[in-house]
Amino acid sequence: MQVSQLPFSVRVFFAAFVFSGLMACSDNDKELSPAKLVDLDEKKVVIDRDWKSGTGKGQDVRYTRLAPTIVGDRIYTTDIAGNVRAFEVASGKRLWKAKLDAETSGGVGAAFNLVTVGTYDGEVIALSTEDGSELWRQQVSSEVLSAPKTDGRVVIVHTSDGRIFGLDVDTGEQRWLFDNTLPALTLRGTASPLLTDNAVYAGFANGKVVALEADTGLPIWDQRVAIPKGRTDLERVVDIDGSPMLVGDILFAASYQGRLVALSRANGRGLWAQEASTYKNLGAGAGRVFYTTDEDIVVAVSAGNGQEEWRNDQMIRRSLTGPVYVDGYVVVADADGYVHVLDAATGEYLGRDKVDGSGVRSPLLVNDEHIYVLDNDGDLSSLVIESASES
């Protein structure tokens, strides 16, 4: 297993190469080795697999995170080769497949009869949810490393050069552009925008969250999550690569080497903040917010005031995904293909199962108490967690 490494931008490839090389040289150093699997005296949970389906070629070495998405009774996926597929959520049966003549670089967006993906060449491609037929494609300024989103009027795209595009939902033509300056060094990745109630919420590599009008791209408010500190570019990296998360009227966001914050959805006013360092998606449930630190420690804080309730460091440096909450459990997956289950109230380690040896990089999905895991080889699994005493 590899040591957890940070995905620095190819715009500063040499610096990233040197850093990754130094990390790789330390693989055998005991202090930097991934944690061994937790010893289990007794099985407290059982992880059952409902179904497993192939989605194509999976991920590649460019640190893509090709996240699937669920809309209604369908789950949509893509692979690095541009194969977009639709499956039944309940059975895993494939409904259709579309082969694009492009390499997809971000996750899948789906809503309002539209499936959207982005490519390494900076194209946004829209397909029909009915049969996967191509409706339009539009060139944007750079590669698209996160899923485009739509509200039925506009398609929102976050590009790797820090811009937000608003595209016409019917034609793909550009309706507006929000520009943003990137720091000299960034992590490789962009946060998927959150689109709701005619507002776009987006996190940027400069540590800011911005709210925009979806129809016009005009700013509603902006709020700084993290302030760059330190003398070197590496010390000053404060990317927000996990998507902002909305719970009721509170927007949660977190940055690398910065903070986890709770903001008023209406005006961006800060409600509370806590020091944190993460570049993964957040999770929420049972009055708590969960996150995975850059060292792969899973942390739970009160959603109401940000006070830390527990942290679990038993999976340190195992390259964990961001956490998801389901039915009293917190679930993460790792680079060896294990799915780990914690008690959401206490952080106690309850159990695990191995879904695949290729590892899991894509964010986990939850729908109706099922967890959907897309591994790096492109296999999609539907899992259910049960208490061992009830199975």
C-alpha cells in the first residue's frame, strides 16, 4: 500500500514531483507507514453486497475522482475512457451506455433529463438521461475535474483554472463567466459546485467560498474559509477541494491547512469555525459533521457549534475517502479497497469489508440506507450495513 499523498496541480509539476518523490522515499519509514488494519475481537457489523456492475476502465494515474451520481431510480457513472453508463439503483442492471470520443476527467452530473460530464480537453458534454444520446458539447477554458451541475435552466461548470461557467441548458452556449485568480501552487482537483434555489455555492483554491446567482453569475456573497500562512507556496496552500455541503439553511465548507466553517446560506455570515485540514467531501448526520483530515483521521464535530465530539486515528495514512453517514454509521473507503465502518456517535471502529484490491478514490454515495462504492478499476458495488447481532 502507498503512503497517502497530496494531489498537487500539474501546473507546478516539478514541485509536485519532488514532493511526491520525497514521500515515496519514506514509504518504508515506520513513522510514515499506513496504519495496519484494526484488530477485531468480534464482528460488530456485517457488510452485505447487493450487487456489483462494471462501469468501464475506471480511474487512471492522473488523480481523477470520477464520482457517480444518483437521480431517482438510476445511478450514472463514467470512466476515464469516456464511457458513460446508466444503471438501475435497485438491481445494478445496465440501462444504456454512451461512448464519447473524449477522456472524461470529472464526475457525472444528472438532473432535469440531462447527464453532464467534463473532459481533460476542456469540453462539457450533455447527454439525454433517457438513452445517453448526445445533446450538445461546449468548450470551456480548461479541464473539468468535478461534476457539472444543472437546475434545468443553466449548467454550472467549475474548471481547473478557477473559473465558473454558466452554460445554457438547451444549447450549451455560454451565458456567463465568473473568473477567479489561482494561487501559485494548488492541489489537483476542484470542488463540485452546489446548485440550489437559483444560487451556486463554490469553493476555490484561494480558500474562499462564493455564492453566485445561478441565472446571471453575479456574486451574492463571498466568505474566506482559510487564510494562507507561511513563507513557502507549499505552506500557503488552502484549497477547498471538497464540495460545500448544505444542511437546512447552514452551509458547511472546509479547506486544506485551514478551517471547517458553518456559514449562513443567506448572507455567508460565519456561525462557527474550527481548525481543520481536509481536501475531501464532508459528511453529515445525527446532528454532526464528519470529515477526513489530510492525515486520514476521521473527525466528528457538532453541527450546531463546531465542538469536536470524537476523532478516530486507527486508519491514519490509508488514503481514505471523505466520510458518509448512513443509519447511525460513518463509512469511509481506502486505497486498498477496504470499506470501514465507525459508530457515528462515538467513533468506535466496528468493522470492514474488502470490495476490491484496486482501491477506492471516488466519493461514496448513500441512497436509502445503501452505500454505493466505485473502485479504481471501475466496478460499482451496492452495499448494506447491518448489526452483527441482527444478521
